[in-house]
Amino acid sequence: MYTSFYTAARGAIEQQKKMNVVANNMANANNYGYKAKAAVFSDLMYYNLNNIYGQETPLKAGTGVVVEKTDTNFDPNGFMTTEGEYDYAITGEGFFMLQSPQDGAITYSRNGHFSLSLRGNQYYLVNDSGNLVLDRNRNWIRVTDGELSGQVGVYGFNILDGMQSVGNNEFQPVAKNGLPYLIEDANVVDHALEMSGVNVADEITRVIESQRAYSYALRMVTTSDEIVTTINGLRQ
């Protein structure tokens, strides 16, 4: 009997996690280069029910669901022209390669909104987080009198599934993604930025789905409580 409580409670908790993912997408609907995410559910353990004689039957009961992972849609999106001198958009697949000036960590992003940062007596191309943009030879890009020391590099991976989001529209690869490779024929458009990958209509639909599932889960908790209360009343 009490399994229904835990199953329903787990369902409500996991729907809240889905809502958090949707809320994050909605908050980034206007952020350049943002890639929409989706919560992926997985069934928890199933078990066979027994009949009145204690024998196993083909009937099964589940114990709920859990958000197994969050998928990111890396499909390229349209871009818009801007007046930014150092704005870039990738029209196909690939990422800009970035390097942290603090610890040297490498991250990847589709957001090409770059600016200049003075280090010593030299200006370098950086993103909104202050990470240095790397060229096709994986060197920092110096900017002198508006001229870049190298062409902005675009890098790809054989497998994109599982890349970890580290915030600020930046990602880090995991082992299964493999090593990055330079996309030789990448098409980079200057004075342009890639639009957000969020489809507001789809996100609103997911909100409605999640709200209803959350409501049904709470109703299941209430129903289970009523059944237990009725049974306890019969015992008196």
C-alpha cells in the first residue's frame, strides 16, 4: 500500500526537476548561442505481483520514474546580423574553443559574442566570461589595430551526446566525446550571432505537461492516504 505514496512522491519530485530544466530554457530564450535542454526520464524497478496463493503472475507494478539525464540539442540555429565588430556566428556544426586565463581549462561554446581584453600591453579576443578565444592553431588571438593574429578556430567532436554544461553557454567534453578536431571548411560569419535554440511554444507545452503530471502525482498521494485511512477505520 505504502508503495503508492513513494511512487507518487517520486513522480512529483522528478516533474519538479523537469520544470527546472524548462525554466532554465525559458530564461535563456534570448541568449545568443544557447542550446536548449530536455529532461530524459527512465523507469525505476518493476516487480511481479502475486496472486492470492502467493504465486507469481504476469502482472507487474512499477515504482515510478527518475530524471536519468538532461539532453542538449546541439542543432545549429539561425543567426542575426549585429553591429559588433567582434561578433561571430558558426553557420554549421562546431564550437569556438576557449581557454581560461586562470587555470588553462578548455571549454567550447557557440556564443560568438567576443570583445577585447588588455593583458600586459597587448589586446586579446575574449568571450563574455573573459576566456581567451583560440585560433585554428589553438593559440590566443591577439588584436592589433583591429586586425586578428589568426583566424577564429571552429572545432568539432565525433560524438556530442554527454557534453557537460559548465555555465555561460560553455561546455566541456567527456571521454566518450573523443578529442576535438579542427573543422577546416567551417563557415564563420562576422558581425553576426547565432540565435538561441529555445522554441518558446515547445517549452510552454512542456510546462503544461509537467504541471498536469505533477497534479496527478499529488492526487495519487491523496488517494492513497484516503485508502489507508479507510482501511484503518475498518480495523477499529
